[in-house]
Amino acid sequence: MISEKVKKVKAEHPAIRIGKNGLTEGLVNEIKRQLKEHEVVKVKIGIKEQDRRELAKKVAESVNARLVEVRGYTFILMRNDSH
């Protein structure tokens, strides 16, 4: 069940970290790859970003995923299955 996957990912360390270089093409590709493999990915924002929710939305749009949750500097993305 999808909600079980979200619960599992919440308990884990972030799989992806957005660093000082911001949202690079390589990072977008890695998030896409992990979403394809795992369906749910936890991402950590490692820079001081004023509007973390907006950055999370931007990442979700870039990788065609659904933003499940933003908590502090961490957010969870779920793969969109509307291919």
C-alpha cells in the first residue's frame, strides 16, 4: 500500500540532499531515477532557503511527482502514475 511506503520513508534518512549548487540537472535525474525505483523519495534541503515549500513544489514539478509533505528542511515526493 502506498501509505505504508510513505510511513517507511518518513522513518528513514533522506535519500537525496539539495546542496549549495541547488537543483541541478543531475539532481533532477537522480530524483527521477529513485522515484522510478522506489515510488517515494525523501529529500533534504541542505541550504538555507527562505521558502522551503516553494522549492519543494519546484522540485516536484521538475520531476513530475506529487509533493506529499514538507516538514522543516525535509520533504517527501511520491511518483505520479499518470503516465
